[in-house]
Amino acid sequence: MSRKHPIISITGSSGAGTTSVKKTFEQIFFREKVNAAYIEGDAFHRYDRAEMRTQMAKEAERGNKHFSHFSPETNLFEELERAFRDYGETGTAVTRHYVHDAEESALHGAAPGTFTDWKKLPENSELLFYEGLHGAVVTDKVNVARYADLKIGVVPVINLEWIQKLHRDRSARGYSTEAVTDTILRRMPDYIHYICPQFTETDINFQRVPTVDTSNPFIARWIPTPDESMVVIRFKNPRGIDFPYLLSMLPQSWMSRANSIVCPGAKLDLAMQLILTPLIMQLIERKRSLK
């Protein structure tokens, strides 16, 4: 970890809502005038869209039914660890962009489903912000988690995650329910081995829990709304957290354990603002005090 060049890492599973969490952080950075550099997790996938399809077909022919983009085989974990380490030491690092669609293609000048060239991050940023699948990954070869100063986990309970994936892939990508189910099954071993363990490494977890029946996610007709959900907020180290203040500011919230708060799903953004703003400013003030 680095006092001079702090790193904030947001880790979530696919469809967990990390993109909306990123917007919350951007609001905090704008309000508090923090100059942040950004790294996107999918920039460190090993294969572009076409290459991934080819590799999946090859692995299927070999009998590997669990080839997914959650694993070390399909990601550049060493390069991601190096980026975190370099930023902590020098205040800059090398990254790239994965181009998702036509809009991003026009912005970056690369075809959808491909990567841009590797480039250094802008100079003079005050912190690094990572958002993706592997911001706290630890394997027998790499330890990305040790380089982040603040690690946030964002994850829904598993049935809710499946509902979100089913609805997104069917509506936005035109997949059938059977195709999405096959994807879920294919990813499950890597999800268990490389995604779930990261939420033990994180400093704070935000987990959305539906309060409506999601017992069979494969026939759910819509995604539970924030008003139909609660959020469980778990602090790895609760020391110094002003729980009475948070409870007073988050109506209908309560403490379920000595290190956990439960609040209404619609209050997630407010909860993040209240909890994360002082933690971000602690990192920034610590950095600025070194000048």
C-alpha cells in the first residue's frame, strides 16, 4: 500500500452493479475535487471478443466445460498486479481500454470487442481507481489485494445475480434462457475459486439482498427493484466506524452484527456517500500531507 499514491479497488461479479458504484465514486471525486486515474478490469482480459470465442471452442473440444473469463488462464493477472505496484511506487502505470460497443469505438478508434494500445496513465493523479472482476484477487502467483489501500466488494446474493444476468443477456444480447444458463454453469467453478474469495480480502462489502421471492431465478419476470431489496454492509475492521451516526442518517437501518449494517436498498447510494467520502478523504489528506 502507498501513502503517496493510494489505490481504491472496486471488485464485483458480472452484473453486480460496480458500474453504478463507479458513478458514486465519480460524484465524490468531483465534489471533493480529487483528481483520479482509472483502470478498467476488462482491460486486463487476455483475449479480445473474437479470440475468446475461438479459445472457448478449442477448450470445449478438449472437454473443458468450465472455461470462463474469471480465471487466470483468461486474464493478465501478473500485468494487473504490476500496474497496481507501479502506481503505488511511481504514481503511474500502463493500461488499455476494452472497447465494448460502437459508442466506445468512436471514442477510442478501435473496433468493438477489441483492445486499444497499452498506454501510461495521465501524470499527476491523486489516486488510482480500479473497477472490475479482480481488484482483490490472490492466487499462488499474484497478490493484487496487497497493493490496494481501500478495497470495496459489491455483490448481490447469487439468485439475484443470476436474475440480473438472465435479464441483461436476454434483452441486450438476444440470448435464450438456455444459453445464459449454460454460461452460468460454465463459469461456476471459476466463480467459486477466483471471485468469491476476493470478498474476504475486501475492507467493506455491499451485498444486495432481495426481499421478494427469487427462489427460481430462471423464471423471474423482472429484477427486484431497490425498494424490494435490502443492502448488507460488512466492515472488515469496524474500529473507528461511527455506527450510531450511520444508523441515524440511514432511516430503517439496523446493525445485524457488530461489524454489519442493514439498510433499505434505495439508500445504497446515500450509504456509500456517507461511508466512503471520509475514507477517501483520509487517503487524500494523508497523500497531500507528504508534499
